[in-house]
Amino acid sequence: MIKKTILILSIIVVLLFIVSLILNNNKKIDVDEDDLEVCPAVCVEMWIIINNTCVYDECGSGCGPNNITTFLTQEECLSKI
């Protein structure tokens, strides 16, 4: 019984995935390559606003803080809440 349920759920997930691919296939996404920022694969320590709280992340984005939701210091982060 459990194996049948898992099989049915797996089939449903696959079908939903296929439908989403079909629906999204016709959508064109305009991306300006000049606006894309490539971040290095390194850890940059920073403070992140999560649920209106400043949380320290020892391995944040390689691009560094954006000063909107991520900050270099806790003080900067707290000032934006």
C-alpha cells in the first residue's frame, strides 16, 4: 500500500514538472547581460536581515554585502531594521 502511494505521488510530481515546463517554455525572459553580476565562489562574512532580525552569516555571498539586506557590520544591519 505504501509503495503504491509513493509511486502515485512520484507520477504526480513528474506530471506537474512536465506541465510546468510546457507552460514556461513559451515565456521569454529578457535579461540584460550588462546587469548580471558574477560573484566569486568565496565566503564573505556579513550580516543579513532575516524576518526583521540581523543574523550573522560567516559565509555569505562572494559579491559581498549589498547594503540593502546584507551588511558588513552588525551596526549597519541594525540601522536598517
